[in-house]
Amino acid sequence: MAGSEAQADLAARTRENLSGYPNVTVHTGDGAQFDPMACDAMLINAGVTHPHPFWLGRMREGGRLVLRAALGGTHGTSGPTLTGPEGAELAVNPFGVVVILIPAPSAG
């Protein structure tokens, strides 16, 4: 598991708190610039207006990308929306959360 935290003091505290887990690394810096390599799941806890193409490119087939929408933007007919991959309009739940499912290849 990999994480990224922009604030150095919080990143250091997180590293310390998770030091007993050898499979966890914490990066200090801009999460949009951090390369976690291929992922089955990704949680972006910063408010965003759209999924970063880099994040989508790192998701494995069948993976899940969970985003927190910056709700000050566009509102569609049924509530707030995010602009998704290829311009698709993604509905945002009342808590400002969007889940993007990365399709697995179809069998057959």
C-alpha cells in the first residue's frame, strides 16, 4: 500500500504510526505527481473536479477509483457532477463521493 501526503509533518506522523506494516510506504509531496504504480484501488481524499488521467492510467482492470468531489462546480440535472473519462458526466452522491469502476475485459 502506498500513500501520499502534501504536509511533511503529517506524512512523518503517518509513517511513524504505520511503521509496523512493512508493506506500507508514505510519500511526502503532491499526490498528483506521485506514481503508486499499478493499483487495484485508489482513494483520492482531496476535492477534485475530474479524475486525473494519470490516476486512471494506473488503475488495473476491474479496479476502483474513489474520489471526493469539489462540489462548488457543475451541477447536472440530478445534482452535482464530475467530468469523467472521455467527458462522461459522473453523478456525485450527497456526501461528495464518486466511485469509478474500471471495467474488466469481457469473457468470451
